[in-house]
Amino acid sequence: MMSVFAAERNVAINAVLQASKVCQEVFKKLVKNETITKKDKSPVTIGDFSAQAVVNTILYKSFPNDPIVGEEDSEALRGDAGKELREKVLSLANSVLDEPLDETKLLDAIDRGSHPGGSQERMWTLDPIDGTKGFVRGEQYAICLALIVGGNVQLGVMGCPNLPVDFNNPEGERGCLFIAERGQGAFQRALSSTEETQIHFADISSVSEATFCESVEVLHSSHGDAAQIASILGITKPPLRMDSQCKYAAVSRGDANIYLRLPTRADYEENIWDHATGFILVQEAGGKVSDINSKPLDFSLGRTLKANKGIVVAHPKIHPKIIEACSKHFNK
Ligand SMILES: Nc1ncnc2c1ncn2[C@@H]1O[C@H](COP(=O)(O)O)[C@@H](OP(=O)(O)O)[C@H]1O
Ligand SMILES: [Mg+2]
Ligand SMILES: [Mg+2]
Ligand SMILES: [Mg+2]
């Protein structure tokens, strides 16, 4: 089958590569007190704002009519209070863009991500830094961009600047790019190369042999519930903990077998930008994604996955067993 979104794929790859460069640059210079705490108590850095400005600017040049559902907005960069931050973000964004932005264009670019989402024909969703806490710690984070058409994720590109290219050689080269288009398979590149290698889920028939991944942050996913579900499944290997959608990439290339994201609060709605890219990557690598009740993820309802609770990812052969264990655990 021919690629339907070849132009979008190329533009998205370039956008994520440029944003990845900016994030790596920021990390070298980042000092802890440059982290701002948002209303939901989560951190945001100059890296998040710069990466969103870069991706939105590159998308706009090729696809000016496409709405963008992005995580960040420019509020903290406005007025006198935002001057210092605004100047830093402007210079970082311009360091990778062909045509430099001025301050007004910078703020406009960031705020082009404020679309409410929904089921319209086409929209992009962007997490400029997913796993900001991992980024600040010098651990895993990801730049995640996806194209959603009529509520269906069609394309995803994920930059993972700190992820080892080869899981079995953790001291070797770091920095990966993952690309998936519906019906076209899932691919990995090193950030340093344009050569693409197709990736697949590891084949597994016995759940008890599995390794599962989960968040580092216990407020994002309940470690306690995961440990009990793992015990129901007879899993004895320790969990692979990492921040960001790198977890979706890890299962997609067979580093681990299961990704569990278990609600820590009844009222939390997952954001579409936290999952869209990982979702298509997993499907194209031969995996299955659902929520903890086995419901498919619904990206057509706005900025959040309001119809879903938690996330369960695994090879289709073992996915039903994990859902069964979740239901046993949560309904006991
Ligand atoms: N209570 C909660 N439950 C689940 N996810 C949460 C959460 N609070 C924040 N998050 C999300 O968890 C994401 C990170 O996930 P992970 O733990 O897998 O790295 C954050 O993305 P950002 O880092 O982009 O803000 C944030 O959107
Ligand atoms: Mg955030
Ligand atoms: Mg995120
Ligand atoms: Mg983010």
C-alpha cells in the first residue's frame, strides 16, 4: 500500500528533529530554577515552549490550515513578567528555524496549539516535551507529534533524544526517532542518521515471562496497583520505569512487553498529546492499545481522552489476559 501522508511524514520528521535539537541545547544550559510550575502543579521549561514554537512554525509553513492541539500556551511568556523567558525562547527557536520569528510571531506560533480538538477532518497534536520531569532529571523524554484525521490517528513521529539506539547496549549511542504511518509499519532511526529500520513487538506467549513498563512518577500511574496486577499474572521481572512516551517506543521495539498506566485519581482525564503518537507506533509495530476496561482510545472528543481510563498496551496474544487481571484487581 502506498503512503497517503508522505508529505506530512517528511514535514513532521523535520519538525521533531529540529525540536529535539532545541531540547538538547536547553538541557545543556538548564538550571533548576528555570522550571516554572503550572496550574496543575506540573513543571514546564524553556525547552517545552521553544519546542512547541519550532514544531508549530514548521507545520504552519506546509499546512497553514491544519489545527494544532498542543500542550503549552504563551501566557507565561507575555508582558513584563515574561520578558526574560520570552527572549530566551525566541533565541532558542530561531537557532533552528530557517526564517527567524519576532516576538509577536513567536507567541502566535505557540498559541496556534490552543485548538480544542474534536472529530474534524484533520488536526495535529503535539507534546513538545513529554516527560518534562524526566527531561529535567536528565532521563527519558520525548517530542511527540501526531496527525489525527476524523478522530483516527494516522501518523506519529516521536523524538527520544536520551533513549539508547540499542536497548542491549545502554552505554552506546543515544537519540532515537520513531515514525509510524497507518498501514505502513513502524520504524526507528538514530537521530544521527536517516536510515530507517522496521520495528516490531517481541513475540511472547507466556505472560508470566513478561517485563512491563510504567511511569517513574507514581502520581501519573499507580505502582501499587501495577505490582498487584503483575502478581495476578505471575510476572516476577522488575518493572522497567521510564518517563514519557518512550514507554510506547520501548514495547514497540521489544525492549519490554507490556505498558501499564493505571489511574491514580478517578477524575483524571489523559491528554490526547500524551498518547496519540505512542498509540499509532504500537499499532504499526503489531501491538494492541486499549484503556484498562479494554475500550479503544477515543481521540475525537476534544483535548482529552475523556471516555477512557488508564492505558494497557501489549502484544494482542496476551492483551486479553492483562485486561482480565485489571478487571479482577479493580473490581474485587
Ligand atoms: N495524575 C496524572 N495521571 C496521569 N498522567 C498525568 C497525571 N498528571 C500529569 N500527567 C501527565 O503525565 C505525563 C508524563 O507521563 P509519564 O509519567 O509517563 O512520563 C505528563 O506529560 P508532560 O510531561 O508532557 O507534562 C502529564 O501530562
Ligand atoms: Mg506538561
Ligand atoms: Mg506529556
Ligand atoms: Mg509535555
